[in-house]
Amino acid sequence: MAPHAKLQGNFDVDYVITYRFTDTNKSEAQKGLEYLLEALARVGLAIEVRNGDKCSLLVFVKVASDERLNHEVYRSRLNDWLHGVRATQPEEDNSGQDLTQAERYRLVHHLITSPIQDGGASITPNEGKWKNVESIFPLHDKAFNIEWIKKWSTTTFLKPEDLDDIRDRLGEKIAFYFAFTQSYFMFLIFPAAFGFSSWVLLGHFSPIYAIVNGLWSVIFVEYWKRQEIDLGVRWGVRGVSQLHQKRREFKHEKEVTDPVTGETVQVFPATKRLSRQLLQVPFAILASLALGTLIATCFGIEIFLSEVYNGPLKSVLVFIPTGLLTTLVPTLTTLLTGVATRLNQYENWETTEEHEASMIQKLFILNFITSYLPIFLTAFVYVPFGNLIVPYLDIFSLTARPFAEHEKQLSNPGFTINPARLRKQVIYFTVTAQIINLAVETIVPYVKRQGFRKYQKIKSERAAASHGGAAPRASINDAPEEVEFLTRVRSEAELSVYDVTTDLREMVVQYGYLVLFSVVWPLAPVSFFINNWIELRSDAVKICVEMQRPNPSRADTIGPWLDSLSFLTWLGSLTTAAIVYLFSNDGLGPDGTPASIQGWALLLSIFLSEHVYLLVRYAVQLAVSKLDSPGLQTERGERYMLRKQHLQKLYGVNPLDAPPPFDPEKITRSSLEEEARQTTLKTSSSKDQFWLRQRSWEESAKVGAGLIEKLAPAESKKQQ
């Protein structure tokens, strides 16, 4: 095994299992612990148990021997080779020579959690007989974390080697997120520079900016598709997404024999799953109505209070919609997410990859509504039809009536459309909301954790004072040489679990703001460029400080989020054309009456924009397909070397370069007479006699030369 795969400072611990028995009686807790340790030992893991905190134990796990680890490495790599992920067959004797930390952790985690029939202990935290198993996590490499944060803090652009380090330590799935964010960050250089120039020279709602931004978005998405191939080859995981992991929660209805392979397969009828999937339609409608009604209502209240109402306390009342949105939208989103989770489980997907993809699709619907609906309402409802809708907002005057001194304060006959409203909204979502989100991600968890620790300390001190003595500390029985290590492990056990899907969702939502609405405010790419530089570093800090070390997992793509990028790019071609048309009057927009908007012209703009987008995307895809890439070159080279290796193993040398077989026996008159005599002594068919007339290639050459001499034209003989 490679030396760097060992964890310096972590006592060679691979994983820590938190076993909590707060709500379990003593005998049951002891029996459950014994069952847990037996299951771990059965799969070849060494175990140590230490005191945890708050009625818990820390079970430390590592592979018992290098032989056991090498066997798992070989088994995993052989499976990859059989499924086409690896180009070369692994060697059993040298399986662990190039082992990375991420691969080691992934294999150990497989031993702990995979089903028994797959060679694992089948431990599933917080479920069934493993209800006392609270978490399973690897330990942070503090030396690497410090070096990682220090290096990235002083670097503007990440190198491929930096991403390789992430892949080697945290796995390909997280490395793909950082690679995507880095590629997106670098691609933002052009729209940021062009957007600033457009803001200075072209102003808002510029058709030129809209065209350039649309072209950029198509190129970026197609570039990232090629980049995924290159990274997949570079990290040796291309095609790994085809290795589906079966969900233990999958419930089959029958078992059938595969007509091709002959193996027994567990089946859940596709028609039944399809009928369950159709429930996504009412769910999407329900989510749209619930969130849409809430956002639209708060939107109407905000317009009434800010642009119609002129009574007392206006400066205070205008914050009511913000308070409602801040309070109710997260609550409703959480409720709908729970419904989506239950619906996803009801669909009964067979593999983990299918289950996750379906859940991401549902989450994208919710995030699309909460993120973009307010701007859609302003751009396509408030501005075109504001003068028609505002009179119906008088219903909100019933709420404001107790604060008004007279009726005039409840109406504003001089109401006019505020064209700057859309721009202010876009600025909020692209600047202010990004800053708030960054603070919520990094600062708030740190403050909460420090506050909780302070609260626990005060609580312990008060309990000690009331009972006449301090409660025993968790570290009271720790060996002196282990005190610092175990204190750090107990601290890491309390951290939250990192979910890379959350960070990917943030980047995709941000990309949506760029392609859908940046034509309103061309400085949006500048804001995103600055934000993403900070985001890359803050996410690194979050993983190192705020979260448990993630369990490494493999991937060769960012998954369904790539489809979301393509969808947003297509939708951006529609919304951008519509916004440019609606607000093309020197950036002020129409006068608010539907008569000033020609429906046919709006639809024609959208129609042409979409077809131009489809044409450009086809052209870009064709151009990208003609370009070679390092990943494809590497893959082609590996396949060539593999073919060459097998041919050399079969023939010893290149069969095309080898000389024809040579018969050293000379052809003489006596040998020919002997051969003729032997032929007459045995019965031979005409086929055998046909192949016995010429005994070697040399004789065939002589016969052929004689025939040429006899049959060549006279003119050819003269030339000779």
C-alpha cells in the first residue's frame, strides 16, 4: 500500500462509528454493541472502543491487514475492468500500490455498509437493528486541511493538480463539484468583462448583450460536457455511473430469469412505477400553487404598501412582505421537500443513482419556483399589466385601514409603473442574496456551534453546582497519549454531514439568474465572478471546519444537474428575448397598458430566439465533437497500448512485421520423388493434392515466376 494512504496523526483509523444508547436500556445496548462489533470483525476489520460523549461510544475501525485491503482493492478494480471502467486488467499482487485515501475510505465504507451478499457488514445507521448507530465517518486530515486552505487562499486560479488533490482525498463526486465551480468561475471572466462594458456603453436590456450572453451559455454547457469526459478519463472513472448500486430499500414484486444471462432478477413492474411517477404531475402543480400563491400574495402586498399606500407606519409596514417570505417560504419548502421525499420513496427505484436523480428533479422544481418566480412576476405580470392589476389590490386596504387616518391614504390615483423595480429585484438576487447565502453557509453554523458549546458548558456548571460536584467528563478515562486525539474525534462527531448536492444546487440556481435575467442588469456576471472566487474557498473551509469529512464516492458527471443547466440555457433563450422586447423602450419599458405590447411580435421574438438557440447549439456541438481533447487522446492511447500488449502476448512480436514461416528443408529431385511416392501410397482427395503441389512459399514464388515468364506478352519480354 502506498505510504501516503496512511493517515498521520489519526492512529491509522479509517472510520469512526458513533454508537449512541441514550434511549436504550443497558442490556439491550450491550447486546447491540456486541452484534455491531461481531459484524465488523467478520468482514476483516480491526476494532477499538472508546468513551464518547452524552451516552455514546466511539468505535474506531481500520482494515485488519494489508492482505485484506489488497483483496478488496483487487476485487473493486477487477469489477471496474469487467464493466469497462478500467482499460487494463489489474494485477492481484500489486493492487494496493497506487491506492489513494479516497479509494481506501470508499472500500472500507463498502465493507461496513454493503449487504452481506456483497461481502459487507450491512450496517445502516439509524435503521432497524442498527438504530443505535448514529453516524459513520472518516476523520479529517488536519495537516492536509491546513495546507489546503492556506494554498487556496493565496491562489486565484486552481490548477488541475489542485483538483487531483481533492479527488485523492475526498473522492471524485466532490472533486467534480469543485471542478465544475472552477470551470464556471473561469468562464465568467468573459461575461463579467463584457457585462461591465455593456453596462457602461450599451445600458440595460441590450439586444447585443442578450445575443452574446446566449452564445456564451451554450458554449459553456457544451464545454463542460467535454470537460466531464476529460476528468473522467484523468481520474479513471469514465463510465462508473453505469455501475449501479442497488438500494437496500428496493421492494421487488417478483423474481424472473433473465432470458439473456440466465440469472435470477428481482423485478418491480415498469408500468406500476410509471403510474407512481405520474404523481409528480399533481405534486408539481401543488408545489407551484402553494409557493406561487404565497409569493404572489406577498408580491401584491409589497406593491400595495410601497406604491399605493401612503398612510402612517408605511416605513414599517413595507417590511411585512419580506418577513412573510422569510418565514413562510422556508417552512413551506421544507414541507414540500418532505412530500417529495416520501413520493420518491414510493416510486421504489431499484438503484441509488435512479433514486437520487429522481429526487434532484423534484428539488429543482421547488428551487425553480422559489428562486425565479418573483422576477417572473415582475417582468411578465407587473410591468405589462400593472395598471390593470393594481386596482384589484384594494383588498389589502382592509388590513391597512386600522392604521390610516382617512381614505385618501389607502389609494393612490397617480399610480404608475416603476420600471426600475425589475432591475432592483435582479440586483437583490444577484448581489444581496448571494452575500446573505454565503453568511448563512459559513458564519451562522459557526456561531450556532459555538453558542451551543457555551450553552452546554453553562448547563454542566449549573448541574454540578446543584448536585454538589461536576459531572464526569467524557475524557476522564482517556490515556494521556490519546487525550488530544479523542477530544478532536468527539468534536468531529458533533459536526453536520456534508451534502455536495446542496452546493451544486446553489451553483445551478446562480447560473439560472445569469442566463435568464442578467440582460436586465449586465453587472450580474461581475457579482457572480467575485462571489464564486469566495465560494470556492468558503466551501473548502466549510468541509474542513464545519462538516464531518465526507464519505468518498465516485462519479463521472455532476449528474442530473447537467440536464438542469441545459434546460435553463434553453429557457434563457426565451426569457431574454421576451425581456428585451418588453423593455426595449430605452430601458424604461412600455407604458403599462396591454395595447402597447403586440402579442404577435412578442411571440415572434420568442420563436426566433428559440430557433436561433437550437441552431447555435447544434453548431457548437458539431464543432466541439471535431475537437480532440486530452481525455479522449489518453483513452485512445490506452486502448491502443492494450491491443498492442495482447497481440505481443499472443505472437511475441507484431504479426504484421513477422516474416512468413520458412521451411529450411531444401527442395531436391529426390525429395520430390519421395513425396510423390508417398502420395500414391495413400488415398488422398483432390483437395489434399491441391495443397501438396507446392511445399513452401519459396516454391510458390518460383512457380509464379515461371508462369510470368511463359505468359508475359512478347513486348514485355523485349523490354526486359
